[in-house]
Amino acid sequence: MTSKLRRPSRTRVVGHRFDGDIDIDLAMKLLAKAHERGVVTEFDSNKSCERGMDVVWFNGPPGKALRDLCAAIDALVR
């Protein structure tokens, strides 16, 4: 008996958004790597001139990999 890994659903995605003072450069690097691995389907950011107004958002299929990414991005928010 062989086990098959379940492919992530292309129709089920969840969105996450983080606001605050964010290391945008590092966040975008993490998101680009996650996109290559299929953890996120789309992402973007906005670096604001006003303190505490940076935004990072991303969408992806639910699961452990996306939860781990959320924790990594959350660690970049000050």
C-alpha cells in the first residue's frame, strides 16, 4: 500500500493581513520563497511613510505550512 500526499486545494484559500511596523524586505523574501513552494498563492505589501502603517497580506491553502509562515511574518511586526 502506498500513501499519496494530498494536494492543496486551489479553491480553498485563506487570507492573512498584518499591519504595523514591518520589516517589509524580509517579509517579501519569506513570501517569495513560500510562493515558490506553493504555500501562498498571492501576496503583496505596502511600505508606508507613516509609522505603524505598513501592510503585508497573503493568501494560501490552509495547513501547517501557512500557519508557520504566519508565525514568521508575525515575528517581523513591531
